[in-house]
Amino acid sequence: MTSLKNLTTLTLMAVALVACRKDKDEAPDLDYTSATDNACAEDAFTDMLTQVDQAVEDNGLRDDCAPLVTFDTVAVPHTLTLNFGDVNCTAQNGRLRRGRIQVSYTGHYRDPGTVITITPLNYYVNNNLVLGTKTVTNMGTNDDGHLYYSVVVNGSLTAGDGSWIATHQAQRTRTWIAGSDTPGIFDDVYLITGAGSGVNRNGVAYTVAITNALRVQIGCPWITQGTVVVTPVSRPERTIDYGNGTCDSTFTISVNGQTYTITIG
């Protein structure tokens, strides 16, 4: 039960890691709030998966912000609970976390048909309340012989002071293209495709499309390649570009001919 790959891996950083802040651009056609809000929400839900991975692999002992981990293998489906406590702890990647994450799973991660459901319980990341669910379903192998997973997110982020809320929905396919034949997780590589939607903190609805597959290697805490297009209603597209494969904490957002460099912080 303590093997990450036999339980609940998927530390797929299939999401943008950005500063969760309100944009300061005054020109409406250059505003990229929808892109950053979507990225913040995806980061928070992906970060939950990361914590599950670490907890199952070694009970989180590699991180200073280690949760108390409990398993219930009697209940059906089985459950796993990560408890970060009621006071913020600071992780090695700089995130602040508190609260709990509950995971239910019907079988092993590698088994076709296994359903893994991740639910935050009074859970905060960087003082933003995370609500909703993330459901991962093993779909078996594709035509290339790679395991792939359906990932559905229905959630939201709320500012700690209650001043804003941003909703987030995603429908993704995550394909395990490398590392599945080794016992460790840090050589695991995934490609992520799919779409999504949301409403940003200003009440503007938007859609999301991954236009070039996102590449995630578990040994790197950030997405290393791929592009995502975020389109607010009645406004120009915003394109997020994660670069050429370098493991770093920066990416760009382009809108209306202007490009902004975002650094995690």
C-alpha cells in the first residue's frame, strides 16, 4: 500500500505555477487575469496530487511541510487522508499549506478501471481556500501501449479574505510515456492534453485549450513544455508558453502582441 505507483501517483504538474495575484494591467485588451486565475487553480489542484504522491511514497518525509498520513484499507473504497494541520506550513517549493486532503481509491493506480477521487477539506494553498474534486480514472493502454488516465476537475479558489472567487473546470487526458517500468517516480514523464473552462475573479467566463501537449517530468516541479490558450468571453486569446524543456519556474503569457514573463513567487 506504500508504493506510489500501486496507489495514487499522478504527480503531474499539468498546470501553470504562477503568483496568485490580481493583474495590474489597466488596458482591458491586455488584461490576463483569466490566464493567471486558471493557472492558479490548476496549480492548487495539481499540488494536491503532488502531496498524495509524496505521502504514499515516503509519508511526505522529503518535504519540510510533511502531513500526518492515515490509511483506511477496510472501508470500500479505501481512503487516504493527508493532514497538514490548522496552521500554515511552508513547503520546500515555497507554498503555504494547511488543512486536509482526502483521497478515495477503488484499486491500484495501474489497474484499468481504478477511480481515484481527491477532495480538499478546509484546505488552503497560499492562503487561498481550495474547494471541489479531482477525479482520476485509469483508462487502460492506448494504441502505443502507454497507460493513460482521464482527469476531471470541478473546483474553485477563494481568497483568504473572501474578496474574490475563481471557478475552475478541466477535462484532461494524461498519458504515461516514460518511467512506468521502473520502481521510482522521478523518471516518470507524462503528456497532458485536453480542455477546460472557468470564471475568473472579476466574473469573466473563459475557455481553456491545450494546443501543444504539456510535458511533465516528476523530477521537475514545473511544466517544462507545451502551450495553453485561454480565451475570455468577447476578448482576445491569451497564450501560455512553458518553454523548450528547461526545468525552471518561469513561463510567458502573450496577449494582443504583448508578452509577459511570469515567475513563480
